[in-house]
Amino acid sequence: MREELIMRNVATLVQVKTPKYRINRGLELEDAKKLLRESQNDRLHALYVLALYLGMRRAELLGLRWSDVDLEEGTLQIIQTLQRVKGELQFVPTKTETSERTVPLPGICVRALVTHLAQQQREQAEATAWMDSGLVFTSTIGTPIEPDNLRRSWHVLRKAIGHPETRFHDLRHSCVSLLLDIGVPPHIVARIVGHSDTRVTMGIYAHASVEEQREALAKLEDHLE
């Protein structure tokens, strides 16, 4: 149509159904606390802290550089991801424009990153060959972490907390649910985790438990009496 070779774009007649995604709210509060405790001795403890507190995607965590982190100001910039493309690990832009964001770091995240940096410096000093990738989360020789290697680390932890079927991505959903549970407005939550629309944010939270529904209806009953 742009070249004026045809008069009508027949592709506009195609009807595409809205895809349905399996959404899991992730870990409840006590299980999230247990994960933080169980991961204390994992060399990637700081990664799990950021996943739970900031709702960062796996690719965002693996692509995070120290140059994107300001420990003094307590901020973190998410501007690239690490993904396997055509069989090779590559740094690519974030998922969407809204995924590129600057997030303030709560104290626990700063402390976890400071400890992680000291650990990484020790690994660098002890390594016979170190590749300085500039990444926050690396292998023991400084190279980018294979996504499958992170999966192996996560599988050990999820079993330890009694959730052998929980996906790593569900930690992102956990962050959203926990923030909404404490009354953080959806548009703020969306900004923290990089959702393009608050409807996506609320879609995760929409799967309320029966007890939550019961509590809500009980409040309405008290209000109407």
C-alpha cells in the first residue's frame, strides 16, 4: 500500500484472538521470606534479592552491568538484557520502551549488592583466568551466566522452600503481588517492574484466593449493615 501497488491491505481482515497466559501470583509472603533465608549461602543471593524486591526479569538480571548500578545514590538502571539469540549469548535492548527504567534501590538491595561485589572481587583475585565482562552476575571466572545455569541454581532453591514447580519468572509475579498487597498504587508497581500497562500489573493480581475474596465480601457486609 505504501508503494501504491495495491489498493487494500487484506491482512487487516485477519482476526487474531487475544492470547491467554498462565499467570501465577508466585510466592506468598512467608515463602518469599524463606527464599531470602535459603539463598543466603548461594553465590547469587543478590540476584534473588533483586528478583523479589524489584521484579526484574531473568534476562534483565543477567544483562545488568556494574556501570548501571549506583550504590551511593541507591539506584539501578535497566537498559539491556542478556539472551540467547540464534544459539549465541547476546546483549539486546529491553523488552519494551517501558522496560528500560531507573529504579531506586531499597537498603536490602544495596547491602546485597555490596556483599556480592566483595565476593566477586575475591573470585577475581583467586581466578587463574578472569574475563572482565563488567556484569554484576557472572560465572566464577567472570563470564556471562548461561540462562540454563541460573535455572539449575533456582531449581535447588525452589525445592528447598517447598515449591518445586515454581518458575523463576514467578518471582516477578511475587514482587507485583507483594507490592499490591501492601497498598502500593498499580501505576507505581508498573513503573518498578517495567510493565507497559497497569492492566498487565492487575492481571497478575486478579487471581485472588478464596480467602481474600471472603475477606473482601465480609468487609462489604460490615459496610452495608
